[in-house]
Amino acid sequence: MSGGAKGLLALLLVASGAAGLSYEVVWLRCLSNALGSSALATAITLSVFMVGMASGAFAMGRLADRCRSPLALFGLLELLVGGSAWLVPLAARAVERLDFLFPGSDPAQGLVLRGVACAAVLFVPTFVMGGTLPALAAHVGRRLGGGNERFFTLLYSVHVAGAAGGALLSSFAAIPALGLRGTSAAGSALNVAVAIGAFALARARPSPVVEPPTPEVAAASASAPLPSPSPSSVSLLDHVTAFLSGFVLLASEVVFVRTLVLALTAKVHSFALMLGVFLVGLALASLIASRLRARIVRDPGLIALALLLGAGGALLCREAPLWLDPIFLAPAARQGSMGLARYVVGAIALSCATMWPLALPLGLVLPSLLRRAVSQAERPGRATGSLLFWNTVGSAAGPLLAPWQLIERWGLQGTLYLFAIGAAAASVPWLARTFRGGSASRALRFGSLATAALVGASCFVAPARFGGTPELDATLFAQAGPNGASSIVHYREGATVTVTVTARGGRPSLRLDGFEAAGVPGEKTQVYQYMRVMAHLPMVLHGGQVERALVICCGTGTTAGAVAAGGAKEVDVVDIHPEVFESLPRFAEANRNLDQDPRVRRIVDDGRAFLRRCTAAYDVITLEPMPPQYAGMTQLYSVGFYESCRRALKPGGVVCQWLPFHLMTREQALAATAAMARVFKTTQVWEHAQTGMLIGSDRDLLPLTPQLLAAAQADPEVAKELQQAGLRSLVELADDFLCDARDLAGALAGVDPIEDDRPELEYGLVGYGLTSWTPLEAALIREPFFRARLDATLPLRAGSPAAEEPIRLEWSGRGLARYAAFLSNSGRGSEARQLLEERVRQKPELARVPFLRAVRQGLSKDE
């Protein structure tokens, strides 16, 4: 095989790996809308992906050995992968619709049903994808000599490196620019290009002639001749080791991600960096395996040493985040901002230090086994396929068993400790082969024995830490204020999330995977008061008796508790993490003992999947998800989600959605508003303490009346909560109203609503959230809504024009004052003065509004 042909083949493998990982990212995302955005759904999809590839490797490995041109078979498989890639996003939409066909099903039954459907969708493309490497192994194996078995290992290395590139490119560039279906189509085009290249190589390939051995290979053969080829020179121990290496590597990746997310946050770009670093580590290990001498690869001491080093690496991986999180990220987080470059460098360094001590040595195992199989087997395709089959089966089992059977019982660091013990135990048969065989090198014998002693001593001495390690939440150190770091009152490493309840100054807060998701509203501060407003506001606007309400995303239970206090007869609370419900007693004062309220039903499920299946009709739906730039949040702000809400609401029902202006860009806030406005007749934008809320309903109007507010204030506890939120009167409540979506017609023109296929909230801005907004920047985000309020109409029904006029005047004056202050603070003082004078000339009575009078006086002094 010429150097040019080898180079082209390596390039084809890079492109194939990039397309394959881009598919994994896109298909996981598409199917998460169907399965639900949960760790279990992701694990099911990933496992189905792996099982399909394993089956393809097993079957195609046997076919490749009988094929006249394995390289042409490789091209055909790539072509089939590219063709099927067009269909998966469309099929995923069909899977999502299964919930509508089986309403009212149990969450577990629904997940099983959708899981089977996802398996059917993914099996064909992943089956074909799994056969590509065995076909390539059969091609290389027929041209032995000249180190071609080493070349196959090199091809495996560049294939994994291409996969790393595909994971990064899809998350950082392709999905933001092309969307999910567009990225899948781009991957399909890449597969077609790979197929064309493979067909060209197969057609131009000369007749198979064994190349003369290089001096290095000749010398190695003289000292330790190769064994006679056999149909399958792969032993049972090889298969077991391939399985264990796949299991430990993929299961440990789950642990790594759960650990690193405590510092890097659960953003798609963080996950992409983690996955990229992990795959680069495996590619480097494969590259090392390709450069080893043949006699070293045949030595069982190499596998023993790799397993033992992996066991030691697992122990080091447990400690790296504790050492390095504060070094890389905590100082910058204390300052309230962090440049994108520093974040990326810190994330990569932290991921390398955490993952590579385990990934590099264990990553040597499979490439070494594959190289031995290609060089020694008479049927290299079959031998490679069987090894890849068992390795991939182990890789499929790891993500399924790690969260629910290992992490939940032993914790993150305890699970890594178990992996260290398991890898060390797996090395014992290889150690026995090393010392029993006469061909083992002295260096490998000594290295294996010394490493075994060192790892054994480390496992014995190192603390197991099966109870969890709260100090892994390194952001606690970063957020230490003048009163010192928060104290931890509750810590739980669950199957899907790490929940920490901290207390600072006697006030508890809830942290999910290192992010402060919710806190307790204070009597003398507006912080977190909006949570109660998100309960009372939609109930006030609903106007009637709330028979049944739904709260998606439980948090501290403050919103759900306020809904129950507001008079709802039944309250369903849905959260994807059961560990969050476990923490409710820690916030009993804020949520009114929600966990003991007989009217409240707690449901562990994905909110969107629950809406698709539920048969109950709700008067009010309210939700406050995690920040919109977090992974999986787009599907709770999209047109598809609001359509599910509309189907679950009774006629005249109301939905209230959190619109965090301080965590979004202006374009994203408008896109979220446009998404709700596309589904509901009425979409209102409210703001309380600089936190936005979207209110949607199929009614033509959601009026404010004194009677509605008086009815809510009839309950002393509700009246107290409204008073603490600064909503003592109809004027103060009306001041939170910004505008209707119809008033934003100009600002929404040309704005694309958020769609599931375009997860802009998560993928659009790489460096978003690393720098805190200045007050001016925060105001700029809300500027279109402030401007729309100037000409908006307050939906007020107070009984008579005389009763309404003072309230409307106060509302208009406050809105004008707010917008003028925004213009002044942004350096447009003259424009603010001109606007005020023009509006006062048009309506002189505005001059009597105290808020507006104070702003006018301030602008006059500035002049």
C-alpha cells in the first residue's frame, strides 16, 4: 500500500469518525425530545447506539473476510450510514408522537415504549456504522507485511481523533449554524464523500502483494517469530478484557462528567469539551499502541501493565478535581467574570487532569488487542469484529449501570475506587500469563510487578469515600463571601444529579450540579420573591377557582407551596430529579411543608414528556426551569413545548413561564416570546425585580381587576407574601406588566421563534454566562419590552373609566420614567429629555406621576 493511499485512507477515517460523533450528538438530542431530557433517557439512547454498533461489528466482521474487496464494502457501509442519517431526525419526531397515542401511561411504561421505538430507529444506522472498522481491518489484514497491522492501529487512532473533532465541531459550530437536521445532513454528505473516496481507492488498488518486511519487523521476527495464523487468534481472556475496558472507560466517563460539571456547569459546550478531551486521550493511547514494537504488543505484560496503570489512574482521578478546581476556576469565579479563553483553557486542563490518568492507560487495551488480532488471525475482519463487539457491549452497559447501580450506592469517588479494584483484578490473569510465558520481557515483568504492588498499596491506604464528597462542589469555595464559605447541610449524589443544600447567614439554598438553582425568599429583599409571584400572578389572571395546577421543576418548592396556599385543590409537581424532592424538608418554611401536603402529588418525570402523556386538564401551569443556556433547556422554551402546554390546559387556562432576562440575550428573550405567541392567542410579558415572566392563554384578553387581587388577598398568608413582594395594591401589581406580544410586533418582526431543531438557547453563545451583566447591559436586554410599554394598553378592568384612569396614568408614567432612565443611563440623555417633554405635551396629566416627576428633575439637573 503506497504512502499516498495510506494518507488518503487515514483522511477518510478522520472524516468518518467526525461524522459518527456528530451523529451521536445530534441523534441523542433529537431523541431526548422523545425520551425526555433525563440521564436515563440519554443512557438508553447511548446504549442503543452502542449495541447497534456492536452488532454491526460482529456481523460485518465475518462478512468482510469473505468479501472480495473489503475496502469497497467499507465504502458501501459509509454510503448506507449517510443515507440513513437523513431519516433519523424525522423518525425521532414520530417516536415523540407515541405519547399522544398512549395517553395516561405510567412514566416507566412510557419510557420503555419510547425506548423500544428509539432502538428501532437507531439500530439500522448504528449497525451499519459498527461494520466499518472490521471491514477496514479485513482490508489491512490481507496486506500484511511492512507494518500494516501497526497501520490499522494508527487508523483506529485517527478515527477516534476525528470523533473528538466531530463532537467539538457539532457543538461549537455546526448545530448553532445549521440546526439539528442540518448538522445531520452535513454528516450525511461527509459519509458520502468518504464512500466515494473508498470506492476510488478500491478500484485503484493493485493486486494484493505482500510487501517486503522492514528491517524493524525483520529484526522483531528473528527474535520472536509470529505465531502461525489461525482463523481467530482471539482468546476468551481477550474478549473479557475488551468488555471490561469498554465498561470501565464509558462508566468512568459518566463519573467524570458528573464530577466536572460541578465546576464547569452543565452547558452543552462544557460537555463537548469533556467529551473531546476524553476522546483525544483515547486517540493518544491508540497512537502509542501503533508505535510499539510487535514483540511488545504480543507480550501479555503490556495488557497487565495497562490495566494496573488504569487502576492507579482511577485513584488519581478521584483527587484531581479537589486539587485543581480552585486553581483554575475559583479565583475567576470570585471576580464575577471569566474570559472565554481562560474558561476553555481551564476546562481542558481540568478535564485532562481528571480523565487522562485513567483514559490513557486503559485506552491502550483495545488498540493493543486489535493489533494482535489483525497481525495473528487468518480472518482479521472476524477477529476485529468480535473484539469490537464485546468492547462495545461493555461500553453500552457502563452508562446504564454506573448511575443507578454504582453512583447511587457508592457515590462518585466510591465508584472510581471500585473501578480501581476492578481494573487491578482484571490484570491478574494477564500477570499470570506474563510470568508463566517465557517470551515476556524483563522490563514488562518488573514494571507489572512494581505497579501491582504500588496500586495494591494505594487501594489499601486510599480512603474509599463511599459516602460522597461535598467538597467536590468547588464553586462553593468560589462563592465564599465576606462571611466565609457556605456551610453544607445536605448533600446527595444521586443517579442523575448532585444535590447540595447550603446555608449562609441562616438562609438555605439549593444547588444542582454546582449551580445555585433556588433559594429562600427573604422578607426584606426581593431576591427569589419572583418564585411566589410566578404562583400568584397566573392564579390571579385565571380569575376562577383553580381546581388543578401543575408546577414543572420543583426546586425549593416555594412556587408549588404558593400555588397550594393560593387555593388550588390539587397540585401536581413534576421534576426530573427525585433527589430534589428529598431536599424539600430543608425548605419547609418557604414551601409550607409541601412534602406533607395531601393535595400535592410529586411526579418524577421529564416535564415535556409528562405533558404529552397526561390526561388531566389544568387551570394553571407554571414553571421555572434551569437557566436556558443549560443542556436540554431549549425544549422547555420551544414552540413544541408550548403546544404541549396548550393541550394540557383547560379552556381559558393560563401558563406562566420564567423569562430570566439576566440569563438571556435580547434576541433570545424575543425568540422565547415569539415561541409562546405563536401558540397562544394572548401572550403577556411581565417583570418582577428584573426577572421576566411570560403569561400565555387561549383567551383573547387576560384582564386585571380589583376583585381578582382582593380575592387573592383574602387569604392572610397570600396577602403577606404579596406584600413581601411589594404587590400591595392594584397599581403595584399593574406596574409589573410590560406589554402584550401584539405590542412587540415591530421588535418581533424577523425574529424566529425557538424551535426544537434550533436549540439556540444552548448552542448559540459559546462564552455566555462567563461574564456578569452590567446594569446597563441588563437594561439593554429588556429595552424592546420597555419601549413597547410606552404605547401598550394596560389590560385593566376596574369597573368604570373614572376608576381606571388613575391606575392607567400611574402605569403609563412609571413606564415612561423607566424608559427615560434607561436612555439616560445609556448615554442618551438628550433623547430621554426630548421623549419626556413630547409625551408630557401630549398628555399633561403625566406630570403629576411622582416617579416621572423625579426622573424629569434628575435629567434637568444633569443638563
